[in-house]
Amino acid sequence: MTTLAETAPVAGPPRSRRLVTAARWLRSNLFSSWWNTLLTGLVLYGVVTFVAKALNWGVVDAVPFSGSRAECAAASGACWAFLREKANLVLTGTYPEPERWRAYLASAVMIAAILAFAKAPIGVAGRAVLVLVSGVSAYLLLRGGVAGLPVVESHRWNGLPLILFLSAFSMAAAFPLGVVLALARWSGQRGLSLFAVGYIEAVRAIPMVAVLFAGIFILPLLLSRGAAIEPVAAILIVLTLFYAAYFAEDVRGGLQALPKGQTEAAASLGLSSAQRTRLIVLPQALRTAIPGITNSIIGSFKDTSLVAIVGMHDLLSTARMAYADPQWQAYSLEANLAIGLFYFICCWLISERARRLGHGAVKAR
Amino acid sequence: MYSYIIMLSTRDPASEIVPAPGSQAFAAGVLKEPSPPPPGAPLRERLHRLLWPLVVLLGLVGLGVLGARNVTANLAAAGMEIDFSFLWQQAGFDVSESLITYSPRDTYAYVLLVGILNTLTAAAVTLVLASVIGLVVGIAMTSSNWLVRNLARLYVELLRNLPKLLIVIALYVALVRGLPHIKAAWTGPFGAMLSNRGLALPSPMIGHGGLWLALAACLWLVGWVFWARAVKRHQDATGQRRPVALPVLVAGLALYAGLTMSGLVEIGWSMPKLTGFNVSGGIGLSLQFAALVLALSVYHGGQIGAIVEGGILATSRGQHEAALALGLSRLRTMRLIVLPQALRVITPPLGNQYSNLLKNTSIALAIGYSDLLSVVSTSVNQTFRPIELMTLVALFFLIANLLISAGVNWCNHVFRIRGR
């Protein structure tokens, strides 16, 4: 190999050698045996037919966003014009038309807050303030009743702002609660640990749909007589309680991986138990738990869509409203693809961010 | 370092003001602290350790008592109390499908049983399908074929990032809209009928001689076990392997043919037929059931695939190479060497997946399949007894989860590395 490299011209390897490398790669990765060759052939055929059909449907025969319903009825492919026509309905649902800008503004506030939460160097206290400020402003924007904005009932908060509101703030509240639960389980205090174990295991055994039902039907009964709670608030509370158990389980993994010597060393340095937890235990345990926590964040974000089952109109059900319109009935696939793309991009961004965080953590060591 | 200093100094009431970051303040903070811990925890810390849990627990108990009092007060105001006797009243609503005969005149307890059976059926079928998909995808992810490997990865990554409810609803809507109306149902081979109501298949009906059939089946199974043992003994003694699957299959077919042709057993087929707007005869598979099971299988298949991949990658490469060097075929290497070892790694997360799968059948409510939760939701709306009904639901899932973890523990015990 060295002699070859030495005699090779400066301008790079000759074309024939590149071809040989490519052929070798193809041979070892696609045609290494008759079985692999057959498999490659079959899979390639399947992929090519699928991609060709999808391209035909989605691009060649499709009606672009600027099209009209008449064009859609005549075309055999996808009707992207449907998405433009129904964009407001899918994103904000039944939020009153003249107030729609508030739903969009609230969404923008929450997205900005989520980005700042993930990226800005503001520490734990800064993040708590951020959550509080963005939560209150999003709530006031959606709800109205201040600064001359007309009140919009919470059952009309639909689509994007609802999904952002529920998932962002339930997780923001559930994570600290989960950390506390995990610490209680880990603490070695028998009563606390027993309670934490019971809570975590019970919640993790019950399906989320059942928990949502409990929020709608049972939570109002727990309040003192005459007090009422809006469904959105009830769902926010039960989501928080539900996700906390999952976060607690992830953090527990990190706590278990922590060498005992760390806490002992901290104790021998004279740190109190609160200081040990805050400065020694949690930073290391949370760093180890990043993969699990990422999975739980993605899972929670996806599962927030289940609120559709108890009658909250999230993106899935606003999309359903859109293709329930008799005029646009045939285009459910387009709507579902768009929602799928939204979720895919969001979840992909979350895991990408977590991957960076993991690398940063390794470097910081 | 900065937060470290703050923590050290705030513990001391004398230095409430946070010092500026710097080595002097740090030194001062350290100096004010009793640096070596006294033998045994200091009294204050011991009090802390005792006091805090007590306060928290008391708070929780207080909240619980308050909640219970509110519940009884709220129920009393509505003239109700917690009472399970409504279970023996007539339910009065219909379900999408049922394994056992059900009519709206049956009781709430009975309709809950129907829901539980439906949940378990959907979960069992999904479990098998998802495991098969997961196994295939997991093996494909470790394939040496670039195209297959990356296609499998794409599948797993795609499903990791999509909500299951979206998959279920999209599939259901696509099936309802894509399949023909029942009047124009597609008829397949053997009289199978596919329409937007569901799939209808012919079902076997035993005319007479059921006893003979059962006897023959037992005989066949016993023969299978004996033959497999004989093959194993022969292989241990001589190293030669005789076929198992083919003779067993042939024997089974021969037994069946012998019984039916001699007239000892008569098997008729009930064919699905269109009567009015319904299909009668055969066995039906509703569209809701099919959409739920397919969507959940595809969803969990991706997750199980990732688990299987991890298990295979955890098996040392040398095992694989050694098996190939011994002349085992690729299929046997996978079946006899790699997968049994991977199974040990796979079992715990797989158990977790199965428990999730059972819980996830509850999204059936979105497409109108009568699983436990959708039956309960209707019952709650009719009786307004959410506490009693949700307690039963929680109880069911707690027991089911305990059983699943017992099963996983048993599997761990069976698959453990023996005698080393």
C-alpha cells in the first residue's frame, strides 16, 4: 500500500483506482454472496418502486400549495393546496378568527422560550424564571381578559398552542418533581423511599389514557366543594404527575451509576447532605441520565398527543377537523403526513440537542 | 466553582451576603466551615434527616386526607357514595366486538370483562406481530448488506419520532377510505372478503368426531417431542443431524388426511356471506381491530428492533466468527449461537416493551375499538362512577404489569448463564 501511495500522482488517485475502490465497496457491502445479491436486488426494486410512486404522487401529479380545489379534484396526486387552505384550522382549531393572532403569538412566545431554555447560558434559576414568565404570558395571551383582550374559553385553545402549552409546561414542572422523587427513592429514608417507589411503579403501570381520564373525571372531585377546575389545567396537572414518574425512573438510573465514593468524599469534605446532593450527586447523575431523559422527553412530547382522546383538540384532532370537511374529505393522508413531519422534525431536534449536550458533558469532564 | 463557594458560605448565617467569587472569599468560606466532619453526623444534620422526611410524609398524608374528605363531600352533595353495586346493573350499551356473547342487557361487570378480553386479545396479537417485526428489523440492522442495514435504521428512526396515535389514526382513516364499501367487497381466495368493515375469513366447523381430532392432535404433539428427542440423541452420539420439521409436518398432514378421508372426522367450512349490509358466517376481523393491531405492531416493532440490535451487538464478534469457522450456516449461527446469547441482554428491556404495548392498546378509544378503557369511558358517562371504575382499571393494569415482570424474571432465570 505504501509503495502505491508513493507512486501515485499528486493530483489524487487515478480514476481507475477510485473505480476499483468503489467496486470493492459495492462487492463487500451489497453483493458479498448470492443471498446478499438477491436481497439487494429485491430491496432495491422495492425502494425504487416506492420512491417512484411517492414522487409521482407527491410531486409530479400533485397540486402545489398555490392550487385550487377544482385542480385537486382533477389531479390524481397529492393536494397540497388543502394544507394551505386549512393551515389556520389545523394550527389554531376553533380559536376565534379575529383573535387568531394571539394563538400564533402565544405559540411564538413558547417556541422562543423552548429554544432559549435549551440554548441560552442562563443556569437553573434563569430557566425557572423563563418558564414562569413564558408560561404566564402564553396563558394570558391565550386566555385574554387583560389589556382589553376578549376572553377566550380554554376549550377553544386548539392545535399548536395547546400542544406546546401542555407539553412544555407539564415537562418543565415534571422534571424537578421527577428529580425529587428519584432522590427520595435513593435517599435511604425508608418512609420516603417506600412512598416514591410506590408512586413511580404505580404510575408507570397505568396507561396514560387512564391517567387523562382520572384528570378529567376524578381531579375535580378532589377539590373542595364548589371549586371548579378547567379541563386544560386538570390535564396539565395529571400530565405533570404522570411524566414525573418517568423522569424519576431515568434519574434513578443515573443515581445508581454514581460511585459511592463520590458521596463519601463529599461528606468527608464537610459538605452537608443538601450540598452533597446539589453539587456532587445531581450534576453527575443527571449527566449519566441524559440518554434516558432524552427518550422520556421525546416520548412525553409524542404522548401529549393522546390528550385528543379526552376531547382536547390537539394537532391530530384539528387535522381531523380539516379533513372532515366534506369538500376536502379525500385528503387525510396529506394532513397526517404534515403532522408526522412536524413531530419528526421536533423529535429529531430534541435528540440532536441532547447528543450535543452529551458531547459537551464528556468534554467538560 | 462559583456555585460551590456560594453554597459553602450560605450555610453559615454569619455570611448571608453572597461573597464575590475569588480565592479570598473561598478561603474565608472554608475557614468558617468546620472542615473535618465530626465522628458521626452532627446533631443538626441528624435532625434534618429525621425532620424533613417526616414533614414531607405528613404533608402527603394531609393532602390525601383533604382529598378524601373533599371527594366524600362532593359525592354526598350529588347524593352518592362510593359503591360498587352498580356493577350488577344492566349496562345497556353495545360494544364494537366481543369474544364472548354479549348483549346490551348484560351487566356492567360483564361488559368490563368483555373490554378486558378485547384488550388482552389485541395485546396478544400485537405482541406476536411486533416481536416478529422487531426480530427481523433488529437482524436487518446488523446485516452486512448496506442497503438492508440502512433501510432498517431508517424505519427505526422514523418510528421513534412519530406519535403512536398519529400512526393508528392515519392507518385507520386510510383503511376506511381506501377499502371498498361492503357491497363491493373484494373477495380473495377461499372466500375471504375484505371491505371497509373489516376482513372476513372462512372458519372451520367441526361436524362430528371432535374427540378423534383432539386425540390425533395430542398424538401428533407427543410424536413431535419424541422425534425431536431421538434426533438430539442421535446427534449427540454421532454428530449427524436428521431433519425434524419436514417429517413432523408430513406426519401431521397425513394424520389429518387419514381422519377426514376415513370419515371419522367431518370438518365443514363456514363461509362469509353478504346479507344485507352485514357479513354473516366465517370469522370476522373488524377494521378497528386490524388498524389498532397493525399500527401498534409497526410502532413497537421499531422499538423492539432497536432492542434486538443492541442485544446482537452486545454478543461478542468472536462468537459469530467461531460459529462460521466451525462451518455453521449463517442462519444457524444466528439461531443457535448469536440469538440465545443476545436473549439475555434483550429480556429486561423487552419486558418493558411488552408492558408498554399492553398499556398502549388503550389508544383504541380513538378509533372505536371496545377495549377496557373505551368500555370504562362509556360506563363512566352513564353511571358517573369514575372513582370505582378507574380503581378497577388501575387494578387490572397493576396486576397485568406484575404478571409481566414475573414473566420477565422467570425468563431471566431460564436464560441465565449456567454452570460456569
